[in-house]
Amino acid sequence: MDPKTLSELQEILFWQQLNKQLITLKFQGSDIKEDQHKYLQIFSFDNQLFSKITAASLFDEVPLSLVTDFSKVCFVNLKLEPWDTCLTQLIPQTLALDVEQALADAFVASGKYAKNSPPEVSGDEGDEDDEELYGFIDEYLGAREKQGRDIARLSKNPVF
């Protein structure tokens, strides 16, 4: 797959996962409008949000959220439930979307697309490596989800 096409697919999948969170909030009773979906799409694509977040190794183990009012305010923030709640109450009409969950779901979705699309043949690629890699990714994401990592709780109960 062309690297440009792959990066575009990743951006689309990431935006879809964030948008899926908006749809869930709408079903839970939040007043989500069509223009808010469009704003999130434009913001994600124009800023290449997936690429920027995944390119910075600093963010690898830090849960992030996207706080936005879908007009002027839109920023990536450390995902701490009490902090996100405080921000969304202080900044009018904002929501906090779970970037870490959207990333995990986008990686899973991209793995499904990769498994369903025929591999590019260059002569020296092995499918067994891909299956092993996807298995490891699925195992890692499952273990990470089971941990229920919450940095706010970790700081109250230091491990060391």
C-alpha cells in the first residue's frame, strides 16, 4: 500500500473512532449537531491528528483526551477523569473525547482492513510475520484494556 494512502487511511479511521464517540454521546442524550461532526472531521484531517499523536513517542503511554466546543476551543489534553470533568464544566459547551480509545479502535480497524485486503507482492514478504504481529497487537490492546489504567489512581497509590 502506498505510504500516502496508508497515512490517509489511518487519519480516516482515527476520525471515524472519534466520531463514533460523538454518536454514542448523542444516543446518551447529548445535543450533538451535524455541524459538530463536520468540525471534528475538518479539525482531525487538517491537523493530521492521528499522525501527530502517534509520531510523538512522548505520548505512547500517556492517555489523552480531546477537549472541544466544536468552534473555537479544541486541544489534546491529559486524560484524567476529574480534570476532564473540570475542564468541560469551566469551558462552556465542551466535550472530552477519549483519544486513547480512538487510537486503539483505529489500530484494530486498520488491522481488519489489512487482513481483508490482498497484500502487495514484492517477492520477499511473509504473511506469517503479519499474523504474528496482529496477534501481538490484539493481545497488547486486550491487556491494556483489562488493566483499566487511570493515571489519577496510580498517583494516589505509588507502586515504588
